[in-house]
Amino acid sequence: MKHTDIRELFTSPEKFVDTKVTVCGWVRTARDSKTVAFAEINDGTSFRNIQLVFDKTGMGEDEIRDVMNVGVSVKAEGMFVSSERNGFEIEVTSIKVLGTCPADYPLQKKRHTQEFLRTIPHLRVRTRYFEALFIVRDRLAFAIHSYFHSHGYRYVHAPIITGSDCEGAGEMFRVTTQPWNAEYKTEEEYYGDDFFGKKAGLTVSAQLEGEMAAMGLGRIYTFGPTFRAEHSNTTRHAAEFWQIEPEVCFADINDIIEVAEDFIKYIIKDVLDNCSEELRFFDQWVEKGLIEKLTNVIRSDFAKVDYSDAVKILSECGREFKFPVEWGCDLQTEHEKYLTDEYFKKPVFVVNYPADIKSFYMKQNPDGKTVAATDLLVPGIGEIIGCSEREADLEKLTAAMIKRNMPLDSYRDYLDTRKYGSVPHSGFGLGFERAIMYITGVQNIRDTLLFPRTVGSL
């Protein structure tokens, strides 16, 4: 049906002011008085609602009453005029209900708890909180693609169904067409009779395939869904999430650190520039000082500290941590937040982690104890990017895999990239939802996903 997007009215009001317009949308709020009634509607194209004004002396009571229920969808026609209070509004001349909404509509109140809204994910996107959040999510995805394309990266699509566990953590979801009561004498027979003829699962990372693509395309990135069957029922973990994973050939650890810093600053600035209204909402209602925090990030030179020095800082700070700090431990969120929020007071790259707590594919440093790996820690949340130079030496990579009892035959294609024309190369992984949490101040990853998938909840 012919109508004007609300976004267009606010973007170019001079084109429409004092003219007749037709708009569609859902009623978000409504209020009545003796001679005038008001309803604010939104069509999803703009974070701002447009106010409809009804002159009750010129319109029928029954006609107006039908649109006074929150949740009703309408088509309204009227004069688009300037308003001292609202900037602009529409003086309605005719209104049509497109879809009624009964009194048991669960979003009658202006504010609801996030816990309640998580019980109705199919409706919660109609609230201002989630409307703002998914506008930011959309813009952030666009910024990510813009950054990589403007820097000469190729966007590749890695498979979602895979036979390899990239991280070796055994947290893959199994993919099968076998019936639930299939009976076989051995595991080999069971998988041999399955769709692929072997064990298959949902990808936990596109990195290994990304490395293979980079060996021919030079600089690539993947941006797609990943899956972890972790029994981590925390505010930061989800079973299905999106991940950004660039791979860069002819780049060492210092090169990829520069890329990661430039990338983070670019995408944050893009959201600041293009979602100012939404970020003001989050600054007011979710995290006070959010815009100042993000502005400081893009203006800061990120710090860089060796893992061993970070352990020393934490050990000598006089703080009693829940998890003790010693060389060889994996830094916990409380350690990361101390380094970013209190010691450096800005984002920091922690580099050269112990090899035993990092993945098999990371480049081994000459000291024989550490690898060329880094995590980018940011104030308020801790780790946001995991990054490393990849081990390019076939013998060293093979030895690291044997040490971890990994089946080499399952990684033969991956090892071929080191056998045939290996080059220094590096990459990183950024959890998309964690980036959204940081940029909006939202504290629970379940609120960044349209339909969150978590342990025990589908």
C-alpha cells in the first residue's frame, strides 16, 4: 500500500511539511482528552515515533476509539505539520485499523523488566529498548562489512557443517540424520551409515577454512553464525552467536594488532556517527557515560603489555582476587577489568600468552614457553578480541597437534597449507554479540539476539 516511511518524514521534513501524508505503523502510546486524542506510532524505519493528533470534534468517537489500544496497527492520513513540543506531528483526517490488538497484549506498560521480555522474544522487538538495540546491531554489521571491503579484504562464506573442531574443546553440536534409536555395534559403523559417512557437527569457528582461503586470496574475512555446546549459563555465553574472523597473509602479530585496533575504532565511530539517537537512549537508560566511554576508546592509543608483566601487575596490586594469579593461569574477567578499568584506564592488548593455555595453531615464540597470541581487553567488559599469529612452520605445527593428541588425518587439508608455500599470517576473532554489548552497555547476551539459544532454552 502506498505510504511514506516515518524515517523519511524526519530525515527530510522540508519535503513534507504542510502537505498531506499517509503513514502506517503500530500504536506505541495513546492518550485521550475531552476534545483531542493523541497516539504515537512507529513503523520500524525510525527510532523516533510520529505523533498522530485527532480532533474529536471533526472525527467520530468510534473511529478514534479503535486506535487508542496499544499494539493496534493503523494506516493514517493527514497534514504533516510543525510542532513546538514534538518537532513534527500529523493532524489526522482519516484513520484505518489494519490489525486489532486485544487487551491481553503484554506490552501495555511503558517499561518492563528484561527478564519478563525474554519470555516473549517474538514481541519484545516492539519495545524501544529492543528497537534501539537491533538498529545498532544492523548498523554495526554494515560497518564491519564496510571496514573490510574498504581495506581490500574478500568476504568468504565458510561452511556451517564441518568435521573439524577448530578449538579442540569438544563443544560441538552433532549433526546427524540417524534415528534416535539407531543401534550399531561400533561408533565407526554408526557414523559410516550417517549422511556424510563420518562424524559431523556445527562449526565453532571459521578460522581454519579462513586460513585456507587467505592462502589464495591474501586478505579475507568471515562473518557468520558459530555454535558452542558449552554448559555456561552466564550473561556472556550463548549456544549460537555470530563471529567476525579476518585472516591476513604476510602479517605478523604486530601487524594484526594494528589491524584490530584500527578495526575496533572504525566500527565504534561508525555507530557513534550513525546511531546517535539510539546511543543517547542507552546512555540514559542502560549505561550512564556510555557515549563518553566509546568516544574515549576511539581517541585513545591502546596499551600493550606482555602477559608476564600483566601477571606481575596483578600479583603486586594488593587486590584480593577470587581467582589467584600466577604465571600460567588464564586471566579471568576480574583480572582483565582491573587491567583496563583501574591500571591502564583504556583498552589494552595482552601479548605472549603461555602456550599451554592457548590453541594449537598459534605461533610458538623462541622462548619455547609462550605463543604470539594477544587478547584485546576493553574497559567494562574485559576480552573482546582473541588474536594471534598462526604457526607457519609445518614441523612445529604438527608437533603441537601431536602433543595435544589431535588426529592428524582429520587436519590433513589444513596441514597442506603449511606444506605448500606457507607464509607468515595472522588473524583474530570478534564475537559480534559481545561487541554489541560493549557498544550499547547491554549486560546480557540474550538481549542482543533476536531468538537467543542457550543451554536448556530453545
